Amino acid sequence: MTDPVPRLPSLLEAVLSVGTDLELRATLQHIVDGAAELTGARCAALAMVDPKHEGLMEIRTAGLSATDRTPVGRTDDFLGVSIRVDDEVFGNLYLVDKPQGPFTDEDEQLLRVLATQAGIAIGNARLYETARQRERWIEGAAAVTNALLTGEAAADALMTVAERARILADASAGVILQPTDEGGMEIVTASTLDDPGDIVGTVIEPGSPVLEQLLGGQPVFVEDSATDPRMTTHVRHRFGPSMLLPLQTAGRLIGTLALPRHRGARPYTPVERLLATQFASQAAVALVLADARQHRERLAVLEDRDRIARDLHDLVVQRLFATGMMLESTQRRTGDEDVYDMLGRAVDELQSTVQEVRTAIFALQQPPADAPTTFRGKVLRETAGTAALLGFQPSARFTGAVESRITEPVAGHLLAALRRALAAASRRPGVRRVEVTVDATAVLPDGRPGVRLTVYDDGSAEAGAAGTTKTWQSPL
């Protein structure tokens, strides 16, 4: 055995080089390069015992194939030693093809010293990488919380969670599943690098092996979605490793965050699983807080609208009604026919104004973020939609108990006729006024009680005509 002292500077240089980088892959490459240079080997490789644990493939120099490797030890043309990290074998360092001659005891000693130092460097790189991962996930969770608490709608909030989680996990997709009324779970949001296609709307049907765990708020980790028998959706064949994490807080299950990688991708490491699970818990809290904030804001708006509606009813409507009664009383006492007619027209205008104000009061009392469910609300929605085309708000008047007397089939026909009439009015030139009247006290020509819809617009009035009136009626 030759004296290793003359090669000490080379050993020190190799030892120092393996600790110059805190990134794990770069550290491993330094180890492989340093081993080859130290021993004079043409080819070197470092094969991890458990590659998926680190998410790394083997690190090598050119020319070394898997058939060149045997268990650790030394022959004339082969040298291999184990690298241990925290008393566990991390991987094996292999050297082959030494042009200067066979591998010697000195080469093995030098390589073992380098392997010892490599284990320390790998441990440090692991700690650094774990710290960086935690930092990224914490920053991601903070960004999601900030975004959700600044006023995003519910659908946008779910997309924010899905997209941020996809990026942090280096996944091919980030999807949100929520429970269905039938007892399954449905994908309601999907963030993907490409077009999500038919991912949204995919349902995990009741009876699926994985469903009980998801509805129970348990995380599920899958090595290969395409072959795992628990995965039953039609999109599973597109993905490989996956995490399905509960969005749950205080016993309330909001849904599930799924983070699948494409087929053949590296599995998730234990650290990634832990960090993603913590992220999902934080995101669930942020979603609940955002939902509560939106409810508070909506409640404040409704309270304000309700106050305005009460003020209109208590002050404006009552005063108009009292003024109308005074005018009617004056009308009965007057003997002048012209004054009588004038007062009659004034009373009619006041009654019309009262109807308009009551309609406005009803509109104020409707939840602004919800679709109207009453017939009156649906009529107001149609007129509001036409206002964007007309440039002004059509008026709407209701007579009689429209909510209790108009059945659902009749309401559907009335709304269809209203849409046609409003569309025609919006296309007619010169329209400055549109009046919609729904009369649930109408009497049909055959004497039956009915409902009558009248839509008037003044589009032809400028030519001396009386405008255009469309009428539709039906028995009740």
C-alpha cells in the first residue's frame, strides 16, 4: 500500500468541495466529481438507496451504466463505498475504469474519508432544503390567506388555493373536490398547466374505496393514480403520484385538495406530504374566514338596503298615499269639470308612483348576490338586464297577489313573452320609455280570472303614433 500523504492536498480539496453548496443535487454532483478526480477514475456514480425519498435520480459522470455496478467493495477495476447519513445508508458511491491501473487500498481509504465528509454535507443539504421547502409553503399559505381575505368570490377563492398548491407541490394539477348531495365528491375547481379539459365535473361516486376516507377528512396518498384500485374516476389514468388532502377546520369539511403529478413523475417525499397537509389546513381556515367576511359584508348591505326600504315605505309611500287621499277628497268636492279631470289625473299619477316605489322597495329587499326565486323578482331581473341595452331602467308595476296567484307554468310563459317584448323594444329606434305591467286581477273576455302582461314602449310615438304595446294573458 502506498503512502496516502502525497495525495492529502487532493483529498482536502475534494472534502472542501463537497461542502461548498447547500443545494442537495449540487452537493451530490460535487461528491461524484470529487471522487473521480481524487482516485483518477474515468467514471463515477452515486446511486441512492431510496431515490423517491429525496425525489432524486442517481448522479453520475458519463460512461457508467447500471451493469457496471456491484455491491460495495473493491476489485481491480471497481471500487464502491457506502455513504451514511445519520446512521442510515443514503446511497452507494461507485468508481470504475481507472486508466493508471487497478484500484488500490489507498484509493479505498481516500474514498471512505470522502464518503464520511459527504454524509455530513448531505445531512446539511437536507436540512437546508427542508428549511427552504417550509419557507416556500409558509409563504404560499400566507399569500393564499391574504388573497382570500381581500374580497375574492367563492369560486375565485377555491381557484386561488388550487393554483398556489399546484405550484408549491410541483404538481401537474391542483383540484378542489366538494361533497355532493348524492354522497359522492365532485371536482369543482381545477388548475392545470394546460387546458383542464373534462377534469371539472368529474365525480367520485358513492361506494368508491377512497371516498370514505375523503369524507371522513383523512389524507390519502397514492403512489400511482392510474393503477391504484382505490382511484375510480375516468381521469385517473392521466396521473401518477398524488395527494388528496382534507380542507377541514373545527370539524367542518369544506372539501378535498388533490395534487396529482403526471405519470412517471417522482413520488412525494414525507416532507412534501407533511407541508402540503399543513398548507391544506391553513387554506381551510382562510376559506372559512373569507366566507364569514363575505357573509358579514352581505349582511351589512342587506341591513342598509332594508333600512332604505323601510324609510321609503314609512315616509315616501305613506306621504304619497295621504296626498292622493287629499286629492281624491278635493276632487269629490269640486264642481269644475276641468279641475275634476285634472285632479283625477294627478291621483292616477300618484297611484302609479306608489306602485313604482313599492317595486323599488321589493327590489331593495332581495339578496343582491342571489338569483331571484319569486316571480316579481324574476320580472325585475329581466327589466334590469334590458336596461343595459336601452340605456335606462324600464318601469315595472304589479297589481294583485302575483306571488300567490300565478302558477309556475304560467310564470314561465309570462317571462318568455316578457323577454321577447323587451328584446323587440331594445331594437326599436327612438325608445325612451318602457313600461311593464303585470295585472293578476285581470278578467279575461270569457269572464274567467286571469293574469295580463303588458309591455309598452314609446318607440313610435315621435311619428305621431301612441307607441307600441304588447299584451299577453292567461287564465289563473
